[in-house]
Amino acid sequence: MTNKTNNDEIEIDLLKLLRTLWNNALVILLAGLVAGLVAFFATSLLMKPKYQANTMICVNNSSYSYGKTNYSISSSEVSASNSLVQTYVAILKSRTTLEAVIQKAGVNYTYQSLSSAISTEVVSGTATFNVTVTTNDPSTSELIANTIAEVLPDRIAELVDGASAKIVDYAITPSHRSSPSYKKNIVIGIAGGVLCACVVIVLLSLKKTKENQLISSSDDLEKMFPDYQLLAVIPDMRHAGKKGYYYSSYYGTSEKGKK
């Protein structure tokens, strides 16, 4: 419980908030379910599925020269080949290589769009790296990945003296989409809906300050002003009738009034 003793006194009862949330558990649950359904339909209708195809390339070289710089890599120093791998990746992402891939594959891509569709990852502790192609069509992803496997070794041989690259794995047509994930998006939607509902309920509960609380009994006054003594209570003389309220007099007679 948190209290402020100034004129803008605010009291936060954590147990009361928890009870309020528990009493509105059905509303919170429904909010989560609705948000989950929204996430499902948004994923189905607004997000295009993406498919990934992978090819693995191995750096196979004991020495090479690139420009005026000579490098030597022994078989026992595989970690030293990272510089060579990075060189191969740079050649792959070059405009000339990607334009050659586009022409050979016959796909409708620009150099920039194809570059953004390709990602590379060095396999830790080895002289190999993975090339991943992500598109909206599984066949296109497989075609581009295998075209890279065909084009890249020749490009490397042209640019790097004495270097070579071997294809460890060719790409296959992906059978499952890589994204979006229905399960992940639905879980995020449900969690977001539950959180938003809880926040709204808590804010509405906290909004009921002393200025806007409805005082319905002397107990409410005692809870709100525990430091003050209650001197008197004015009885409620109203009685419900068909046309509104009528008020009983103090001596038992009644007179009709309007609501």
C-alpha cells in the first residue's frame, strides 16, 4: 500500500488491485483471446510467407594472394582462415557477382533487392560458411541459392590467385516457411491483449480517487477518512415507486416526489 499525506492524497491498495484483476479475469481472458485472433488473421492476411534455402561453401586453400597481399594458411590453423572466408563473402555480395547470379538464374531482382535477400554465416571453428537466400517463393529461394553455388567459385578463381571454394551442400527446395511464425505471433497477441486489459482495469481502478468515489455508506467515509470521527448520519428516506421515488416523512407520513 502506498500513501501520500498531501492534499492530493492517493492510496494504492495492491491487494485490492489484485482482487479487481481477479474479479475481471473473464474480461482479461476475452481480451487475450480477441488479440490472439487478431494476430492470427493479421499473420494470415497481411504477412507474406518467406522461405529459406541454404547452401554451404568450404574455403579450400593453403595459400592465396589478393591484390598485392599474400596469405598462408596451414591445415592446423583453421581459425586463421576467417579472413579468407570474409573475402569470399565480400566477393559474393559484390554488385558484379550478384548481377551474374541474376542473369544466370533469370530472376526479376535488382542488385540491391537480391543483396538484401542473401545472408551469410560463418560456421564456428571451421573454414566453411552458409549462404541463405530468403524469398516469398520456395522454388525461387532454391534456384538463387544453387545459382550462387555455381557462380561464386568461378568469381573467386577470377579475383583471388590460388584460391578455391568447394560446395559442401547444394540447396534444396524448402518445404516449410521460415516466417512468419503463427505460434509466435499468436502468443505475442494474447500476451499483449492480456497486458492491455490489465493496464486499463488498473487505471480505471486507480481513477476512483476520493473526489470521484461514490459514497454509499458510513463505512466508505470511515475508510476514506480514518482520522476523522463520524458525528452523524442523515437517513435515506427515499422509497422506490412506479413513478419514481417518494419520500417518507420523519413521523411516518409520506409525500410523493419526483426522481
